[in-house]
Amino acid sequence: MKHQKNNNGFALVTVLIIIVIFTLLGTVLINISFTNAKQLNKTEDNMQAVDLSEMGIIYYKNAFIKNAYNTFDTAVSTAKSELINQGREITVDNILNELSISVNDFKLPIRIPKEIPVSTHRFEIIENSLSISSRNLKVIFESNGIMNGSTSKITATINLNIEEVIDTILNGGSGTGDGSGSSGNANRGKTLMDITLSKDGLNDCTTCTKLKSGTVGYFYKTLTNNASIHNTIAYISGSLLSSNKSNSSIKNSHLYITENVDFENLNAGVEKLKLFVGKTATIHNLNGTIKNSTIYVTKDLIFHNKVKEIKNSKICVGGQLTAKSFPEPDDTWKEGIYTCMRFGNINESGNDSGTDVSTVIEEIKSQVEKGEITYN
């Protein structure tokens, strides 16, 4: 009897074995794919956490510096007033010696940043230390970026040189006007250092009541004047009230007045004048030119009529500036009109057109470039 082989059975077993092998391999490959995907997601989370921590550094740096400059601006203004009252020169060193500040003045008024609610990503700021010396303000802080459980920490240091900060506030660089045309440019924080005058060495005049041309002296009280003032050096501990004639002028003079000034007529112009006014200055008629002069008014400056022309002169106003109009700035207007010891602009209507201290952030980018703000 012949026997037949059942090859179909062996073929079925072979197919089943192959199916099992491919199933096992597929499971392994799928697991590998899932693992790689998780690793990629984790890597992406880590990278985003780093980005968040860097965002925190930038955010805190800007907030801290803005707050610091606000604080210094107030302190410098107070110190400057003290120096003026004492008759001392306004310099960085003198202001530094008069400065009244403490570490607590520089703590941010709110915790920043606020965490994003119901979110897996955020950055948190932790202040590690804040210190101040006679020359330096220093803060060490860390920024933690958090993304889906992944955390990145960056520690950073901000160093602010106090002398440079004061100098920046006193000489805040050029600014732009309000675009109204005749008001011209108004620069932030300019200080005019060449108007100071010491009464030491000047002849005392206890009985003088009028200021005359050619006078050199120290006067104890308010004076009057009814003519031009030429070749005069006067320290007046009081006011100067001048009912001068319509063709009067002031030339080649240095006047330091602790109180107010009131000029009735200066239609013949002002030339080579250094004028310091401790309070308010009022000029009723000025049909001439302000030329090669420096005028510093601690409070308000009032021009009752238009200013015809300004040439190579500086006018610094601590309060409001009021006038009908100013000449359009041109090449002959070398310096222009400034605000004294503060940020912001002034315009011809006497309105303060802004005190945006945030612009200081742009002005101190050089400190970043010099490495004074660094990542550790």
C-alpha cells in the first residue's frame, strides 16, 4: 500500500511561525517608535524650558532697570535741589555724596512675573541677593523656565554703576520733540554746568537797591533795574525786577539769582549771558535774538511774546515753559531747549508731553554690551 505525505500541515505551521515572528518584531518596533517620540517630546520640552528661562531673564532685567532708574531719578532730583540751596556745583560726585538711597528702595513693588493660570508652561523669578554700595547696585537672581515638568534654571547678575546712572540722568542724551513744529527739540535730563556762580570773592553791597551795568558784586536782597545790563557779574540773594526800556538788552553778563526774575523789555536782545534763576523767570517782551547764551530756570519760564530767534544757546527749564512760539530749529540753533533734571519733553504751550522713563532702557544698552549685565 502506498503512503501519501501531508505537506499542507507543515506549510501551515511555517506560516504561523512567520506571523508570530513579524508580530513580535512589529511590537518591538512600535515600542521603539513610542520611546523615540517621548524622547523627542522631552527634548522639545527641555528646549522650551530654556527659552522660557531666558525670557524670564530679559523680562526681569528690563523691569529691574526701569524701577532702578525711576528710583535714582527721584533721588537725584532731591540731591540736586539740596546742592542748589547750598550754592554748590551740580556734579556727579556732589550728587553721589548727597544721594539718600537704600536697598529697600530698589525692590520691585510687585512679584514678577505672575504665573500663567491653568498652564503647564511659565517662568518664575527668584531674587537671591540685592546689595548696594557707594558706587554699585547689584542684584543676583535666577529664572526658572518650566514646560510640562521640564525645568531650566539660569542664574544672572545685573550690575549698575551708580556714577554712570547719575551721569545718564544728568546728561540723558538727545531726545526728540513732540512733532508740533515750532516747539523744536526738547532733550531729556540735560544739565547746564556753566551757569554756577560763587559769591566768594565778590564785593558785598548791603545798601544797593539797583543793578547797574558794569557792576561786580554780591547783593543781599531784591534789586530793581530800568536799563540795559552789560558787563555785569552779580550774585543776587533775592529777586531781580527789571522795568527796563523797550530797547534794552543784556550782554556779556553772568547773573545768579536765587529767587525770581521779571524783565519788562529785552527787545534789543540777549547775548553772551549766563543766567541762573532759582525760581520763576518772566520775560514780557523779547523781540531780539537769544545768542551765545545759557539760561537755567529751576521752575517756570514764561515768555509773554514770541521768541524771535535762538542762536547757539541753551535754555534749561525745570518747570513749565510757556511762550507763544519758538523759532524753527535750524543749523544756528546749536543746543535748543531742554528739560532740567527729569525725563520727558516740554512744548510751547507749557505742557509736559511725557515722562517715559522706559526709553532709558534703550539708552543703557551699552552697559549690556560692556558685560555689566551677564549670564552666569
